[in-house]
Amino acid sequence: MASSSGLEITGIDAGYGAVRVLEGVSLSVPPGQTVVLLGTNGNGKTTLMRSIMGQVRPSAGSIVATLDGQRVDLLGMKPEHVVEHGIVLVPEGRRLFPRLTVEQNLRLGAYRAVARAKLAENMALCFELFPRLAERRTQLVGSMSGGEQQMVALGRAVMSAPRILLVDEPSVGLAPILVSRTMEMIAEMKARLGLTVLMAEQNFHQAVRIADRGYVIVHGHMVFEGGSAAELQDNELVRKVYLGL
Amino acid sequence: MNANLRFWLGAAALGLALVAGLRLLGNDYGYFAGYFVLQYVVLAGAWNILGGYAGYVNFGAAGFMAAGAYSAIVVRQWLGWDLIPGIFAAAVVAGLLGLGTGYLTLRLKGVYFSIATLCLAVVLQTLVVNWDYVGGSRGAYIIHARDIPPFNSYSEMLFIVMLALAIITTGIGRAVEMSRLGRGLQAIRDNERAAEAVGVPTLRLKLVATTLCGALMGVAGAPLPYYSGYLNPEAAFSLAYAVNAIAMPLIGGAGTWAGPVIGAVLLASLQQAATVTISSALNLWIVGWMLVIFVAVAPRGILGWFRKRT
């Protein structure tokens, strides 16, 4: 299953009140690729993710998704409608519903009508991808380990019938071995569901393992664009501003 | 569907048994005490929709309740409407009040939302005190017929009306809990940003919840002037309503449809017993102690305590 859905962000400015976080940021996610957005804390990765989802409203620029050949303008769209188009965010820090069970969390992933129609099918897929969740379906999510919670977060995204998956800092709060496992899970999800992936990460070495292209964001500006994973690793600028070598 | 039918049949059977029991008792006091308890079942059930499922703590229950009570007085003076149409008017007025409050305050989260609802009650009370049409601070009288057949007495009729309202409110709470609306509200309670990210229309659901919560609180207050025959702002905006509306669901088990019923029956019966045997001045004292005990021993309420054991 190859994806034909991509994302094109051109020159967006966004922020909170008087604070400008993003200035003239452009980014392209070609269909079927995994694009990684690198940057340390406070450089605007999450704001960019939230802008795509409609949770933050950019003051300039454009965000256009191509979904099965159709152009959809996402700018100014409400989050619930963005989700309906199959653009699904796994938020930073997982942000699950701790007082609900695994199954209830997964069901909430299929809240919109489009995803609800495929609820049973996606639930089965979810349990196939993450067998651990099937064993724990009645457990309260708040009582699970960080790695298991990460599975619930990814599983919840599967339930939303995604075409473009946005993942915001999946490595936060996880042990190194689990970060590595998480990257593999995302790659597996991408292959199984035929996704296009945009992932924000600060763990450079783990992220480039699964990336086709990379961007580096510093203080709300893109300092390095495009290229392959190898190109990223060799780039002088990246080594200097991001890796501090 | 089976479970739904069982719920409604069970509620109706329980209601009939209550009426039959009180008739056998043959004492008007039974109806008065029963009304007192049941109005809190409605109030607590209404609070639970916004506070228990969505996690937004409403401190303005007295304001919504009084809005309902005064709506009933206004439509009576203005249009000559009696109790039942008065209840509908109260639902509409308090529901709109809830919608408006929600629209203005739902950008606020946590304790800020609670403070805003507290302010609403104060503002409303000041308005009513200065509104001569409904008696201002002197209060308003409602003189009703002594008996209305087929009921044995007026208080029996009021009791049965409140019983029906309590059953309907509990049924609505249960329906909310089992619906997509309830699941969305629970998601908002647990993590509003994540709820947004999975496509829960958070603002719309919160507005539905504030409207429903407000309307049902208004409904709880509408028969109040008929019950006491006289209503002044001090009684209608009583702190007791605001405190009990929060304490009862918390003690019974917030976020479950049966929790507010259990909490209301327990706390209101205790308060009614204290009113008769000692003094009504002790009512809030009792609520305070119960809250302290429950926070220490069973922070998730009676239902939460049992659920943990099994």
C-alpha cells in the first residue's frame, strides 16, 4: 500500500499572543515519505504540529494537504475536521486519557464518523500491531508503563484512520531502548497502513534511522531543508547548530 | 436496549413504591422531606454532567437553581402559567443562561472557570434583589390551591412532580454517560488537548454540557416557590445549594450516573434528619464533615470505593 497523501507548508508565521514562535516556515512532506523535523526544546516544533492540526492559527502562510490527489486547504480548519481528513497527531508526552481503559482510549481515537465506520477493522489492526494492548484492554491507561502508554498513543492514532501521521517527540520520557522500539513501531505502522509521516524529534540519531528527509528548525526558522538522512548527518551546518560538533 | 428498559422500569417501580409507602404513612411531612431529598437528586445529577464527566467544577448551582425558581415566578405573574409550564420555562431560561455562561467562560480552565461560575451567582442575586417585579429583596408569594385531585394533597403532587424530575434527570445522566457525548466529555476531563487532537469537538461538547447542566439545575429550582409558598433571594441563592450540588456527587461518586443519586439521598436525608431533630443551622456543618471524611477515606466517592474493592 503506497500513500498518495502529502503535506505542503509554505511561509507560515504563528505564535501565542504577542510571542512569535514561527517565522516564514516552509516544509514539504512528499507522499509516502517519513520526514523528520529536528530541533531542540523551544524552537517551534510543537507549534508547527499544532498549526497543522488547527489548534494554533497561523497569521500568515499556507498549509495544504494533498489527499489521494485532492488538494485540501487546512489553514483555518478546526481540529476535528483536520482529523476527519485523516491527518492525525500523536501529541507530545502522549497525552492519553489516564482514567479511561485502553479500549476506551482506543475508541476515542475513532470519535469522528469517518473513523467510526471502520472501528472494528482498525481495532483488530491495532491489536495485531500491538498485541500487548489486547492483553491489557481493560486496564486503566494511567497505571501503565511509559512504553505501553506509547503503544496506546500510537494505537489511538491507528483508530483515527490516518493517512498522514504527525508524531510529536515520541522519545519524551522513554528509556533509550524504548525510543529505539518506538521508532521501529512507527516505521511498521507506516508500512502497514501506507502512511506519510511527519515526526518532530530531538533525538537526532534515533530519528534519522527511519527518516527519508530531514529539516532542522532553530528559533522558529528553518536552518536546513530537505536532503536524505545521510546528507543530514554530513551537513556542516547541522553538525554545528544542532549536534554541537 | 434491554438495559435501558430495565433502568426505566426499575426507576418507575421504585417511584411507585415510594409514593405508595408515603401514602400508607399518611403524613404530609413525608412528602416535604421526600421533596427536599429529590430536589437534591436533580441538582446533583445536573452538576455531575458538567462536573463529573467533563471535569468543570460549577460553583454557581445556587445561581442556576434560583434562575429556575424566579423563571417560574415570572411566568406565573406575567402569563399566569402554573407549575408544569413554569418548569419548562425554567429549563429554557436556565439552559440559555448555561449556554451563555459556557460561551463566555469556557476559555477558562480549572479553578478560573469555577470562580467565574461563583461570580455568576453573585451577579444574578444582585439583579434579583433590585428587581421589583419579582419582589426584590422582600421576596415573592405564591398562593396555590390547597388540594388538587386526583392527588391527596398539594404536597403529594409536588412530591410526585419532583420524583418524575429526579427520574428524568438520572435517566439523562445515564444516557449521557453511555453516549458519544459522554465519552467526549470524559476525554475532555482527562486531557483536553488530546481530546482535541483525536477530533472531539471540545467547544461544542462543553457548550452542550453547560446548557444541559444549567437547564436541569433550573428545573430543580422551578417548583421551589410552590414548595415553600414564598421565595426571597436569600433563600433562592442559598449557599447550601451550591455546596450540596458539589458535595453530593463527590460523595456518591462523580462521573457515574448513580453517584449523585446515592450522594444526594445520603446527604439530604442526614440534613433533613438534623433539621428535624437538632437544627437546620447544622446542615452545612454536616456536609463539611462528610466531605472531610470522604476526601480522607474514599476520595472517589462511595461507588469508587466499592469499585476498587471488587
